[in-house]
Amino acid sequence: MTTEEPRLVAKVTQPDAAKRPARDTGAARLGVAGAAVTAATMLTNGLAYLVPMLGARQLTAADLGALATVLALGAIAAVPGFGLQIAVAAHRARSGPSGTTRLALRTATFTAGVTLAAAPVLTIALRLPVALTLLLVPTTFAIVLAGRWLGELQGDQRFLRLSGAMTGLAAGRYGGLVVGLALGWGPVGSLLLGTLTGFLVLPLLARLAATTGPAPSGSVPKQRVAPATETDRALSGRQVLTACGATLAMLVISYADLILARQLLPADGSGGYAVGAVLTKGALWAPQVVTLLVLPRLAWGDRRARALALALIVACGAVLVAAATVAGELAFRLVGGTDYLHLAGSAPLFAATGALYAVVFMLVNDRVATGARWPAAPLWVATAGLAGAALLVAPRTVEGVLSCALLTAALTAAVMAWLTLRPTRG
């Protein structure tokens, strides 16, 4: 009896001790990957902000307005690229490598075709130079096509390579614009150079995605090794369309309150809301790296990873709301100057709205990754409800629109949590 007990203890405790270094190594690797992706995201945002800053110094007001409008249109047109990335990443995580070349080319070609068809209307309605709107077509094609390789890297959890690809795409997308503006080439010449560099970086993305390496230890679940049928292995257009629709819904609902404020409030109120919305966007996008890293595991149905990701996003939001409560006046002073300090008391509400939408976005990505039907339907309903409440019920004040936005974000988060976390019937 006494000789057997130590042996049993050794059998029970030894595996746990053996797993500990692997867990520590995996956590360290994930931390490094998260830092790299965060740095790549910050670089992308920095280059995006650098373009209007240079434009303000190099262009006339009319040319700057035209270039800024075209870049905003380009951001909207690039939505299918994000949808393609999500769809490819989720499918690759579930079913392994499969042919996505033709579907990616069709998605990019279709998006570019829609942009080309809309170019005459945009030129006339927004009083834009025709050359700028036409350059949107190849620019959109390149950005959307890049989503394929980003999705492959994300689905394989090769996050360091993903961060390199994101950095390369940012350099290609904005680097040419920055160089063109610095050289005084004007909006058309600068956008043309940006389009060329955007295409030149695509082979780099393809090479990063094609180069294989060892899979992260313990990252591939058993159910991924043998997909059920050949159909399961093929990424369908419906999956890409679903992901694109979800991405568009997330973009629309995150900007709906700002657009409503522009329509419903006087000029000073609209400007004040725009300043506060910076806090909303900060709280929304700050934890998005968590969603990016966890998406492959969401595609496997990893509930533990989902719970951990939710906890991290909620904790990040709580910290940002607390910071806005303590330093709301400083935040408004830094973002908008002294003219908007009277809105400092609303800083926690702006931050809370963004923090709730961060939870919503993670849950929408979970439903897209697991193949749920109509994953973005609650967001479209919520957007309609927000518009109706702001137009028909809320006072025409910053606080009135903000209250509608916060309530909408809270209700949408609750509905998405119920849809995602409810127990499934066996």
C-alpha cells in the first residue's frame, strides 16, 4: 500500500507538471503575437492619420476635401476585404488549407466592378475629380484581394507573419500616398502612386502566406484533421457574403450615432459629439486584437477561448470607462480643446458605448466563425432601432443622442450574448 501510493501520485501529478512549460510557452508566444499585431495595427492607423496631416500642408482646401472623401469611400469599399479575411480565416481554421484563389479573385473583381459602376454617380454627387473616383477601382481591387492572404495567415495562427503582412499592406496602401504628397504630386498623382504600391505589395503577402512553418504546439484540434466531406473543405461564396454582411453591419452601427448627431444637432452640438465619439472609437478598437487572435479558436467552438476573450475585452472596457471617469476633462481637452470641456461629464458614457460595441463585435465574429445563420441580423435591427429612437423620441441634444447610442449598445450586447452563449439542445 505504501509503495503503491507514491507511484499513483507520480502518475497523476507528472503530466500536469509536464504541461506547465507548454502552457507557459504558448502563453508567451501568444503574448508576443498580440504585441506584434497591435504594433502593426498602430502603424496602419498612424499612416492613415499621416495622409490627411500631410495633405493639410501640401494641398489646397478643395483638393484636401476631395482626397479625404475618396479615402473615406475607399474605406467603405474595402469592407469586402475584411469579410473575405474573416471567412477565409474561419474556414481554414475549421477545415485546413483549401483553394481560395478563384473566390478571392471573384470577390475583388465584383467589388471593383461595383465601385466602377458607382464612379459616375460619386463624381457628380460629391463633386469629385473623375480621375480620383476611377483610381478607386484598382485600389479597391488590391485591398480586397489582400484579405485572402491575411485570412490564411490568421486561420493558421501564424500571427507574427500576419503582423508582417499587415505592416506590408499598410506601407503599400498608404506609403505611396505619403510619398506622393511629400513630393507635391497632388491628390491624383499621390493616389496613383498609392495604387501602384498597393499592387506591388501583393506578392509579398502571397509569399508570407505560402511559406509554411511548424504549427503552434497544441493549436490544431483533433476535429480539424479529417473534415466530414469534400463540401466542408470548399469555401463558398455564401460564407464570404455572410462575413462581408457582418463586417458592413459592424461598420454601420459603429458610425450610426455620429451620423445621426450630424443630422439632428446644431453645429456646435454635432462638433461636440464628434469629439466624444473619439473616446467611443478608442474603447471599441483598443481590444480588437483579442478578437483577431481568438478567431481561429472560435471557429473550432473553443468555449474556453471564447470566455477568456470576452473576459479580456470586458476588462479592457472597464479600465477605459474608469479612465474616462477619472480623466474625462483631460481627454476632451486633448481631443477637442477647451471649447468642449462642458461635455467632459459624458466621457464615461462615450467610452462605455464603445466598450459594449467591442463585446458585440467579438460575439458577431464568433457567430460568423461558427457558421451561424444571419449573424449580423441583430445589428441591422439595432441600427434601425437607434435611428428611430433618435429621430422620434430622444431630445435633440448631445446627451439625448448619446443615451440612445448607449442603450442600443447595451441591448445589442445582451441579445448577442444570449444568442451566442445559450446552451444548445442535444
